[in-house]
Amino acid sequence: MKTDIGYLSEVFRIVAGALRLDVAKVRNYTAYLADKLEAAGDIPSARRLRRLLAENDHQLQPTQVAGRTIPVDSETRFPLLVTMKDRDDEPRLVLDQAQQDLVDEFVSVAKSRAVLERQDISTPLTLLVYGPPGGGKSRLARQLASELGLPLYVARLDGLISSFLGSTAKNIRSIFEFAASTPCLLFLDEFDAIAKLRDDSQELGELKRVVNSFLQNLDALGPESVIVAATNHPQLLDVAVWRRFSYRLELPLPNPDARKQLWSLFLGHIFSIEETGILTDLSEGLSGGDIREVSLHLRRRSIALQIHSTLHDAFTSLLRIGIGAAREAALLQQLRNLSAEERAQMLRRRSRRLYSHAHIAALLGTSKATAYRWTQKGVHKNG
């Protein structure tokens, strides 16, 4: 196989840097190679390299950041924080007006901290985001950090829990001390791991002291700190924890309008307006992350197989992903357990306007005549 020697110099330097754990060298020469590829007209490869840099930024960061040491667990010596950046190609989070207003206010207050401090009314800026998995909590944290021009440090709190609970409190104190001394947005993911109800009889007394330690550290933060916490289980949080957050944002499962926006955002113009309406209805109970996963699957499939994704392909993917969301995605779960004929009858009864015979045929991968015959059987049976 012929190798383009025009890029070997950069490749050698990237490999040498990686073997020597020279992070700066790996990053600089990868970025330089991306620039060369772009100048040579290979735009997709250049974008791919830059995307790799963005996606793996937390793995390429040295343990020293701006002269400060990232705290590590005293037992494992693993970093307690990782850095993450907003991706340029990542779609913006779809929010309703009330949600967007709250986020806009949060950003405005954060950008006005200098003015607020002069008025002596500045406090730590804290946001609690809660809702089911796949709602965009992590993406919101990345977007906020990007809008505020702050580095994002992510603490996965389940990883902070040490086998020695005394070390857990120490780990918590370490990340808060780091956040207090470093301009950043601190993102506390899986927040309920350390903020559970203190009256939970199933928890050890030492873990309850960990919650107290967390509250004390949160109270000790200076006004320059920006904290975002996320949980999938808000019912587990201690009531005192709720009071510590000046902003609270629920990201529930998307409503029909939000699902329609998400399908259009992720799929573009692959499907017609009517077909997008069908996908919106069928995806009831799915999260934004679920819709994104189905959309990416369809786009990858189209590119890899060089075929046009059909409504039947989308329906098949929805049935598969609906297995993991059976309780919320009740419609998909019901359809999954029916025959094709029974699916046609059920969808026709659900909405004659939305599920025309032509659309039922496209959805189930059959002919319009067959779809009509199936639905007519349902009419006669009900009659």
C-alpha cells in the first residue's frame, strides 16, 4: 500500500510524543496535521482529527492545569476530576421557553458577577439539573461552560466514594478546594451518590457524615464559584441539599413539540413533515438521548450501506431502543408484542389522520394494499 510521505513527519512526531507521554507534543502535531490535511483539501479527515482532540481532551490533559494540581484519590491515585470541552459540532440542547429563560438567567448572572460583587450581593452560583437519563444534563453543563468561557471540570461522584468513607469526605473537600481556587465550572455528575437523604435507614452513619461534609464544603465556596450538579434520582436528595442550589432545572422526557424538534435537528430533511410527525408520535416516552441514538444509527446505516433510510428502518430502530425504556415508551412496547397486522390495526385506530394506509405500509415495510386489507380486518372485527 502506498503511503503519502507528506504526512509521515507529523505521524512520527505524534507517535513519539505518545510513547513519551508528551501531551503537548501529541496535541500540537495532531492539530498541525489537521491543518495540513485541510489545506490539502481533505476536509473530512481534518474534522475527524479535531473531533478526536475534542472528544478525548480529558484523556490528554496533564495532571497540572494552569499551575494547579488536579486532586487525586488517596487510595488509587486516579484523578478526581476530568476536563471536558463543548464540541463545535454538537447540537444545542432543545429546551422549552421556561427552561431556556432559566438557563439564560443563570448565564446572565454568571457574567454579571463582578457587578454583583461590587453591590455585595454575589453568592456562589449553583444549578441543580434533574430528570431521567438521556435528557441532556451533561450536554447542558458543556454548553454553559462554553458560553461562560470557563474550563469544565467533571467529577463523577460515584467514583469519589472510597472504600474508606473517611477518604470520601477528603476527596469531596479536595475537589471543592480546587474549584474554589481555579476559575472553572465544576460539574457534579451522578450527584445523588453523595447527597442522599440523611434519614435513610439503609445508609451507614459514616455516609451521613459525608453528606454533612458536602454541605459544609458547598457553604464555604466563594462567590466566584460556579457549580452544576446533575441527578437522575431527585427523590433521593436530602432536603438540605435542595436549599443549597439557587437554580433548579428539571429536564423531563421531551413533549411532542420537543420530540419533533429533536427529530428535525438530528435527521435534517431525511423524512417528510408527515413522516416526522409519525416518528414524533411513536417516540413518546423516549429521551432526547434515545432519539439522537436512533437518528445516528439511521445516518450511519445510510452512509455505510449507501442507501436511503426509510420509515420502516426508523420504526425497526425505535422498537429496538424502546426495549430499554419499556415503562415510559408504552406505545413502542405494545407495538413490539404485536404482529404486523395487529400493529396496522392499532396505529389506524390511534390516528386515522396520522397513520394513513400509505404511511402504515411504509412503516411496516409492506404494500399499501396489504396495509388496507389488514386495517379493514380490524374494522370488521371491532364491528
